[in-house]
Amino acid sequence: MTDRPDLHIGDTLWIFDGNRRVYPPAAAGRTRSPIYREHWVAHTITGETRQSWLLDGGNAKVSKVRAQGPRSYAATAQEVEDDVWCNAHYAGLHDAIRTATPAQMRQIAALLNYAPEARP
């Protein structure tokens, strides 16, 4: 995704911070993993340059061109929710697809507009 003309000074931008870890309360006998949603941190756009948005009074900046990857920032709360949903369900969907019947696989391929290469 390139420049986001829909973003303006004063808007909220969510940054994915993989180093930020918030854990759920401890439960007896259970290990804890960080809460994935908590990796997303809301920041306010306070300025801009030709190539970057300045966040929180210039303390941080993010490129207007997503050079860091598709999950570097989100411009809307819905983009954050979409990423959280995908993260929560990716493994389960992967397992379901692995065990799908050929007919189900064809339906999934059609739904995703997947056209397998012709094999000789």
C-alpha cells in the first residue's frame, strides 16, 4: 500500500509493535502468551513530511509508503480487527484446508480465485 491520502493530522494511526507484550492474568497450571491485539498501539498523527507521518509530537514517524511490510501500521480500527482475526484463525483454517476433501478444495480455490498452473 502506498501513500494514504485519507490520513490527516489529528487522525489515529495504529502501529504494530512486536516488542510490546501484555499478558493475560495467570491461570493455575497454564502457560501464558502475549495478547496479540495489544501489539497494536494507537498513535496520533501530529505532523507530516513529504515521506512520513510524524506521530505523538514528532517522537516517532512512519513511512507513508509501507516499506516495512503489510503489518507495519493500520489506518483504521477495522484494519486492526482484521489483522487480529486473521492471526487468531490462521492456524485453524490452515488445518481445516489440509484435511478438506477434493471437492471442498475446489470450492475454496474458486472462492479465492485461485487458478492452479496447468501441469503436463
